[in-house]
Amino acid sequence: MTISEVSAKYGLSADTLRYYEKIGLLPRVARKANGVRDYQQEDCQMIEFVKCLRSAGMPVESLIEYFALMKQGKDTIQQRRQMLVTQQEVLKKKQKALEETLKRLESKIAFYDREIQTEEAKEEKTRI
């Protein structure tokens, strides 16, 4: 796939894809004879994983470290696992905070719904 196809498929700009390649988050992408990047399935899997980790809130600096460890092979599995566990914990805290925020909003919306109903009932009584 070309960079524009990959960009459209994953919702990342071509500049972002080039940047990820430059900083080592993606391996060097193969090129066609005319020099155009030719993304393979493995490249796309890496893009999906990078997007997943970014969505989980992992900073780019941590991603760089993670992928550097990955290139070192199996000896770094424990370190990579710990990085993912740490990010999972961060994400769970954010999830809890979002759930609490959502409950508060739902409560406030319910309050306003009751207020609106009360006002509508008052208006109805004055019409009768």
C-alpha cells in the first residue's frame, strides 16, 4: 500500500507516518523502484499497535524506548511487559476518572430534567 492509502486507512497523516519511521517506531518501509513507500502487512500491524499504544496514552518517548527494546529481542520481554502493565494502570485510572465524571454529568442532567418537568407542570397549571 502507498503512504496515502495507509494514511487514509489508519487516520494518520503521511507526515506522521514518515515521522514514526524516522524516530524508529516503524521499521524502514520498503520502497518500490520509483522510491515510493510500499507498506506491507507487517508494517500495517506495527501501525495498528502504535495507534493502540498512543490511544492508551503512552508518550512517544516511551514508545521509542519500547520499540528499541523490541529490536533487542527476547531478553527484553519482561521490560516490555512491565511498560505495558504500567500503561494499563494509567489507562485504568483514567477510565475510573471518566466513569466518575460521567456519573456526575448524568446526575446533573437528571436534576435539570426534573427542573424542566417542574416548570412545565407549573406552566400547565397556569393555563388551566
